[in-house]
Amino acid sequence: MKKNVTKAVFPVAGLGTRFLPATKSVPKEIMTLVDRPLIQYAIDEAREAGIEEFIFVTSRGKGALEDYFDISPQLEHFLRKKGKHDLLEILESTNMESGKVAYIRQNMPLGLGHAVWCARHLIRDEAFAVILTDDVITAEKPCLLQMIEAFQEVGGNIVAAMEVADEEVSSYGVLDIKDDIGKMVSIGGMVEKPMPNQAPSNLAVIGRYILTPSVLDRLESLAPGASSEIQLTDAISDACKSGEKVFGLRFQGRRYDCGSKQGYLRATLSIALSRAELRDDLEDFIMNSLKKPGRSEGG
């Protein structure tokens, strides 16, 4: 019998300080790539992977994020009255079914591991997914679906992984590879943000996880690690050392790091260029801007 994963945790309590002043009043997770908020990309990926329960770990000032998933009767009525059924369909796709969404507060910024641990009472004894909204992944088959299919074959804990440049490993959790079996690697441990000369590989963890409940137990007693925070990487590494199965999946797809301004701009540009109704005009604008730097449009 195939194992199923139906719950996903979305740690969205961060302050988004890299994007100040925008994030002074707007949660980073509802900043848009073209016309969809970052959180919508994550939710759509989770839905396509079969996730049925959505657990958001939030913090003070995230009311706009919670409101985003509520129905908007006044706006829906306006669109229906105006006969704008295409926009109504888009709007309705953002609604979340009652009882499928839960919001939990992380009262202190103690790290990703602590944020995941905050959801323990809703996870109980089931395997669950964790999705970081900063990592937007475009793929023919959603990244999380690739991971769930792998989980149904091998079980254990699974992290999404990709090769990064040696000089970039200090920005990631990095895998200590035990066995390399193609798209999957068996992991002997993980190191959070190592110096390049101390990294066990250049295979880095990206913001998608499928975890067993034992990881929550390990987070319970875990001491603060890198940056004086409770690191999810440390709990997974501890599971490795205790003999639990942990795998890295080299997913198929393109990942954008929307936690940085550069990555956010790259993602916006790439996704816009993938849209047929936007591509030609945007390509013309880019080419003209490169030819005539400093000139305003129409100048």
C-alpha cells in the first residue's frame, strides 16, 4: 500500500527584512510574481501534489496573509454582476475550503526548526510536507509531487536537493552523501551553512521536505545551532545518525530564490517571459532598454 502525504506546513512567520520598506505593512509571502503572490505558487504546488490540509505558521502582522485565503463576497458579487467570469474564476481559485486551513503562531523568531515544531499538535503521527515560499519552483511535474512519489517508493524522510556552486554552499544546508543512486541520494548527515572548504558536498537542500513525525520529537530537545536558531537541518541530520532513512531528491525543475531581491527579480522576469500574452511586449522593452540605457519609455 502506497503511503500518502496529505498535510503541509508553510512557515510564514518571517519578517521579510530584506524587502523593507515594502514588508513593513505587506507580508512578503503575498508579494507578487507578475500577478500571483508567492504563497499562491506554493499552495498551487501543494494542491497538485494531493495536499488536503494546509498549516500556516505565522506571526504578528500577518493578517493580510490570512485574509488572502478568505472568500471576498463583495468582490465576487461585483465581478459576477459585471459578467467578468474569467476574473471570477481566478478569484475563486484562491479560496480555501473551510476546515482545510489552520493558522498557528510562532511567538518568537527561533528558526525554521522551531516553526515546524509549532505545528506538531496538528501533524500528530503522520508524515507531512514542509514548503518554504521563498523557493518558487517551476516544473512540468510539481516538485512536491515528485517527492511524494519518491516517498511512496522508499519512505523515510526526503529533502529536495540541487547542486550549487562551491562558493555558495555557505548559504545552504548541505548533504553528506552516503550512496548516490541517480536522482536519489542516501544521506549520512547534513551540515547547515558550512564554509566551502568544510562542505561534505555541493548538493544543497532546497525548501521542500517530506518528514516523519520523529523529526518533531527531535526538534523538541534540540539545542540552538547556526545563527542561534533551532535548525531543521540539525534534526534531520540527527535522524540520519540514528539510522533513520533520509534521502535527497534531485528534482526536475527550475528553482528561484525569492528570498533575495536578485532572485525575486529573476523569477518575475522569467515567469513573465513564459506568459504568451506578456512575452513579446516585455522582450521588446528589454531589448530597447539595453540599447538605450537611461532613456525613459517613449523618450
